[in-house]
Amino acid sequence: MIVRTMRLVCSGFWADVRLTELHGRWVASADTPDGPSLGLGWFPVDALEDAIEPFDGFVEELMTTVPEDLRWR
């Protein structure tokens, strides 16, 4: 299993996230001030969006820094 780590950035802060594929589904976890947040999806961007959902109001801005090779649905 390969776990990809990255830092998503927006104005004022960043979020460290991890992403892996497991049995055809994508699993992401993000570090939040309240602890880890998990996201699941059929595609990497869906899992990442779910994982960073606690950063309400900044999700869109954080998602603009997702690497291009993960932006497919």
C-alpha cells in the first residue's frame, strides 16, 4: 500500500493530508485542530474533499492546491 502525503495550502494556514487507494476506493485523512478527519470516495478528489470538510469555508481554496495528477473523476 502506498500512502501519498501532501500539504494543501490556503490563505493563512495549511492542512496536512494523506491519501491511499484501498480495494478500488480512495481513503484520505487530514489533520484538523480537533484531530484527524477521514474521507472516502471512488476518486481521489472526492476523498480529499470529504477529509477537509471540517475546514468549512476554505475547502475550495485548499482543493486548488491538490496536485494535478489527482484531479480526475
